[in-house]
Amino acid sequence: MNKNPMALLQLKERFDTLRIEHPKFLAFLRAIRENAVAEGSVLEMKVTTPDGSEYISNIRMTNNDVEAMKLLFGEEE
């Protein structure tokens, strides 16, 4: 994977903005990381657009998904 340092800097800036504008979302991510990210857990996402359309999807977590979440959250093995 080719990592562009500028893209990583932009990602960090966006993440910092997300943290400021939506602190409850990050608290939610911490809660699921600590209590629910395990093989066999089901993650579901629902998006409701301004016009009322809904999109819903889910995945059953595999061991590979758990490992990816650990990397995303910066956890060590």
C-alpha cells in the first residue's frame, strides 16, 4: 500500500474535526471497542437521508474484522 504523507495529514485533520464536532460518536466507538468488537458480533449501520430514504447494512464480525478494528484503534496484539 502506497501511503501519501499529505493524505495522512488530511485524514488526521478530518479526524480531529470529527472528534470536536461529534464527541458522542467517538465515545460510542470506544464503547463498542471495549465491549462488543468480538468474533461473531454483528455490526449494523443505518443511514437516513434528508428526504427520508433509509439504507441499512450489517456484517458479522470475523477474526480478520476484529484484527482490522484493532489496527484502526491502534491496539496491540
